[in-house]
Amino acid sequence: MGHKMTWLDEPWSMRVDYSELTTVDDLEEVMSVCIPAAQKHPINFLIDFREVEQVEPALLRSPAFLELFRQPNTKWFAMVGAKGLVRMGVALFGRYMSAKHFNDVESALAFLEEMVAHQKQMAHSKDVQTG
């Protein structure tokens, strides 16, 4: 298996760790969880590529890949260890997404915690104003 998914702060943030050979099938499986989550609620992602040795080039042509990036509830991608094709893909699709690269997981987690705290505060303010 080339990936592992865990919630960091459900439904606000999720972590996806990719490893070894990351395939289109891996991406499609991850997207089958991420897209429905983003359709229901604002969400952020920590994506860890540190253990990736190779990525299938067809990954960047996946319709699910683009669908998640275009989803209005998809907020931030905190990426660790992105290189090569993955880093190029992030640069190409940058207009569809907010992404930030980090050298370590701890910094990425701290960033996402700050973003989620802000998003929760904004959601609470909106609820108070409409309620």
C-alpha cells in the first residue's frame, strides 16, 4: 500500500502519508475519502511525501486530483517532502489551491493547527451572525 490516511482534527484536517511507489490507484482511493469530506465541510490536508520513491506520471492527469483542488471547501495543503513530479504538479495547479511546503512534519502540523483555529473562529462568527 502506497498511502495511509488519518484525521488530525475531524472534519477540519486530515493527514495523508504517501510511500514507496505512489500510483493512480493510491490517489483515487485517497480522493474517494477526501472529496466527499470536502463537499460537506471546509478541510485542510497535511500531505507527507518524505517516503515516496516514485510517482506514476499519470497521477497529474487524474480527474479526482483536479476535483479536490477545485472544491471550494478545500482550504490548505501543507506539504512535506514534495519533490520532482509532485512539486511540479503543485506549481502547475497552484491557482486552484493554497499550498505551502515544509521541511518537517512538526512545522506543517503547527501551520495547519493555526489555520484550523482561524477557520473555526470564522465559522463560529458566521454562526453567531446568522443565528
